[in-house]
Amino acid sequence: MLQRSPGRVPYRADIDGLRAIAVLPVILYHAGIPGFQGGFVGVDVFFVISGYLIASVIAVEIAEGDFSLLRFYERRIRRIFPALFAMIAVCAVGAWMFFMPEEFKYFGRSMWTTALFTSNIQFVKESGYFDIGAQMKPLLHTWSLAVEEQFYIVFPMLLMTLGRYGRSRTVAVLSVLFVASLAASAWSVFQWPTGAFFLSHFRAWELLLGVLLAFKVAPPPSRPLTRQALAALGIGLIAVAVFTFGEGMPFPGLAALLPCLGAGLVIHARAANGAIGRALQMPVVVSVGLISYSLYLWHWPLIVFTPYILGHKPSVAQGGVIVGCSIILGALSWRFIEKPFRGGASPVGRRPLFAAAATAMTAAIGFGSYVAREGGLPSRLPAVVRMVYAATYDVSRFGQSGCIEHSRGNSRPTLEDIGSGRLCTLGAKRQADPAFLVWGDSHSGAMAPAVDLAAAKTGISGLFVGRDGCPPLPGLQPSNPNGEQACLEFNAAVRGLIAARQIPLVFLVAYWPKYVHDSELPQQGVFFDASTPPPLEDKSAHIGEALDRLMADLTRQGTKVVLVMDVPEMGRYVPEAAARAMLTGGSTDIAPPWDYIAKRQALSREILADLAAKYGARIVDPLPAFCSKGHCEAVRDGMPLYKDSDHLTASAARSLAYLYEPVFASFVGRGASEGDPVQR
């Protein structure tokens, strides 16, 4: 990811060796090779190397009075732009060929933000509840380039200012910034983990660690044995992170200190001789380090696009092939794309270089913006494929802002709306007092059209209130810390509305399997592998307790409860998968096997059935509408039943109205005060 130091800063082959140690775990981790579950820390090692090398160059040039911002950015363009924009162009072709409109729209956004080196900010914005998966974003890895380049917009000017007005305080100022950024990262990794991972100010301390080493905050070791020991310890710290860290841990934060300190120790040690020094400077290791930037750039698009070619997620063996292809492609990119632009001997002069850079940026920004603005260019696809894919947008008003509260941004209903009953109505024309309430998360918004149609046929009206990612369980703190307080306040307001209005009938609808297992299905995206078992760990204790308390509370109040079991999860984005199958002549029988679905739903169904029996509540079970005779459907009569992997289309939901008609008929016929039998 970084350039060799110019002549005034001596070349260190051991740092190229360290680059190899950084890049290989990243690629092996992304390729799904077992044992490298913490390989993502290689990016942190790169940040430390980057800070050290760039600061070394700038500090020498400033000290000699020969620093030029123009020359500095020329070096960055020569180093970064050629391979980056070649990779972007190839990804654009691949995305045009393989992506459905929604995926292509996301790609367009990432394309123009990558060209502006702001893709890290864009990926933070895209981290919402309904975001497409990381495995569908071929430019996702450019977030680290954005972090570096944002740092290098500010850092040279900071050093120039300090060099002119406070050279003696340079290390002190940099140290304060290091501590401040590290403290912010340690705080945000729990409060805002997505921002902590992607944003520059939470990552700046990693680059600043390398910067401080360049300014020799610690005296370099003089004894060869000490150098070897420090280098060995550094590599050991990196290895511990690579082989013991995992995706579930809070990161970066203080955890990132381990690989970063490891990288810092290797850089500080300058172990040119001995076993460690010789290992770092082995020709094959140095060669991998030299191509590490191109290798990093090209490996992720290969990983993203390979499943589209294979039709399934790669196996471990195929992941190994991807690693090998990445190395070959990285070497070719280094030789034929990077190298011709590097150094003073490059045949490409400054003026044509800047012109080419501006042209590449303009083209990427223009094309990416156009793709995003035009909704992913659905006109690329045959009409029948577009019709199938259109299920992605088959969403009722209950799934949109104004009816359902979203976890990000300003949306309605607000807490004031809930308290006053200014909510979306269901069923017949609204009466003075609502006869029922549908309450839940985003799955309630997807199911609401069925309730709406059934209530209208019965002639009664009710209200709908939902918040995505927030189960209808007052007092329960959701596992997502970002929405914790908002979810608590939302559910408290809904519970207050039911009590204040004495609403006689409440439907509780939610993504129950997700909550009782505290996990969605793996491989959410285009491709689904049933051989990977569904998450089945029982984490239902707090869910069952909260639902038990709520049902006891509502029963004491005299409110009847209807528990709505969840629809089967599909484990892949159904419209994309169905449209792609039609485009390629494949099968649209894409639902998971029955036994897979049965295992996944067993715990939540058991909990809901037991509580329904305990409180005399009624159950609505949509599962038989999708699964029968040991087979489940994701597509019926050529049209997807889901708009993504687990939310029904509005059309599919309306077809389930018959499940709710007996509930309303019984409620109207018997009156809210009479008991209803449990319907299984």
C-alpha cells in the first residue's frame, strides 16, 4: 500500500518483509482459509508502516528545507493512482456484467467515493439494517486507502506548521494527537463500532505510531541481540493477533494495539542480521512485500466476483486458488501498471501524470454518480428479469418511513406520534378507538399488509407501530448498542399507548429466530450454502423472560395477545438470486431445505407456543404457507415471495390475509372480553 522511500531515506528490505507479513494474513482471512480468523489486523500493520515511511521522508525534506507539497502529492499519485484506477475500471466491468440494479447502485456510490478517497465515509453511511452484504461490495477494501489519504491531506501541512513555528514541540504535539485518537478509538469501539472501524480520526493513532517512530521517540537499540529480540517479539505480537483475534471482538480500539505495537517493534528493531532479519529479507518475502499494494487491491474483487462465476460461495480449496491468482495478478499489476509510473526515471512526466489522474478521477466520479442516480441501470437487463427483480421494491407503506421508525436518521413515527396515537391505520376506515394494534420490528412492517386486508374484510380498524431491529419487548436491551436507548424508549411509548387507549387486541410480530439465537443466518447475500449450519445457540433466556412479562402485563390489563410466528428465512437475497437464475437459465428453487428451516425455527416456535398456552393467547403461523411436504418456496409462479432474505414482498404478505381473518372474526363475534382458544 506504500511506496519505497526516496533516496534520502535508506531503503529497508526488512520493511518490505513486514509488508508481506501484513498482506498475506489479510488475503488468507478474506479467502476463508482456516486459522487466519484475525488476518484483518494486517491492515493495521500497514497503517504503522505507512506512518513511519511517509513521516521519515517528509521530516528529512522539511529539515533540509526542500519539502514540496506538489512533489509529495506527485509521489502519492504515482504510487496510488495507476493500480487503483485500473482496479476500479475492471470492477466496473464486472459489476455491469454480474450485478443486479440494487447491487450496481451501491457499487456506483462506492466507485465515485473511492475516486475521491472518501469511501470509508460512504461505507459508514451504508452500515444500516438493510445494507447489502460486504461480499457484494468489490470496492469495500478501499476504505483503508481513504483513511491513509485523508491523513496525508492534513499531516504534511501539520508538520510544515510545526517545523516553522514550533519544531521543538513536534513530538509533543504528535504524542498528544496519538493519545487522543487512541482514546477516541477505545471509546467508540463500544459506542459506535462502525465509525471506529472506518473513520480516519479513530484510526489516526495507528499511523501516528509509525510517525513517532520516524521521529525517534525511543532510542534505537544498539546491540544485535536486542534488535533480534525486539523483532521477534514484534512478529510474535502480530502472530497472536492473526491467530487468536476474531470477528466478534470489539475492534480496533485497544485490541489493535497488539498488532500495531508488533509492527512498531519490528520497525524500531532494524534487525538486518540474525535469524529474524534474514527471514524478513528473504527474496521471496521481500518480493511479496514489493507487490503488496497491488496484491491488496486485486485480491478482494477476485473474492467478490468469483461466486458469481461459480454460482456458489468458494470452498476452502477454491479459496486457496483465489489466493494464488491474487498473487499472480498482484505481480503483473506491480510490473506493468505500478512500476512504469514509479520513481524519477518514469517516462511519465508530472504534467501528463496530473492530467491523467484528473481524467481518471473525473471518469470514475461521473460514471459512478450516474449509476447510483439511475438506480443501478435496470435497463441493462431483459424485461422478464427486470420484472422478477422488481420484487425488491414491492414494499407496502407499512415498511416505509412514516409508518415504521428506522434505526438511523429522522423518521416517523416519533415518540410524540406514538403517545398521541398518530400512527398508520390498518383495516377499515379509522374508528374513534382502535380495535387492535400491530407492534413489532421490520418483519411486522412486512407482514402488516396481510393484517390490513383481513381487518378491512372484517370491518374493523387498528393501528400499526414498528421500529426496525427492535423486538416488541419493553425493558429488553437489544444486542445492537447503537439502537439500544431508542428501542427502549420506543417500546415504552407503545406500551404506554396500549394502556392509555385500552387497546383490546395486540399482534406481536418480530424476527423471532434472530433474537432467540442472537444471530441472523450466515452468508446473507446472493449466495447461500446450506452445508453451513444455521446459528442454533440458545440465547433466548432474556427474550423469553421479556415476552413472558409483557404477556402477563397485557393479560392483566385485559388485552388479548396474538403471537405471529416468523416466516422462514431464505439465507440469500431472493429477488437477486431469482433474477440471476432467470438470466442464466438456472433453477429458481432457491429456498433452503426443510430440515434447515425447521432447525432454525424450532427454538422460537417452542417459546411462542409455550407462552401462548400459558396465557391463552392465539398464534398465527405462516410457515405452512411457505413449506409443505418437506419442501419450502422462495419463488412462486415465477415471482419472489421475499423482497430480500427474510422480509416478505407486499404482494406475498397480502396473500396471507386468510390467516388473520379467523382471528378477527372470532374477536368480533365473541367480543374482546371473551377467551379465545389457542390456534396451532
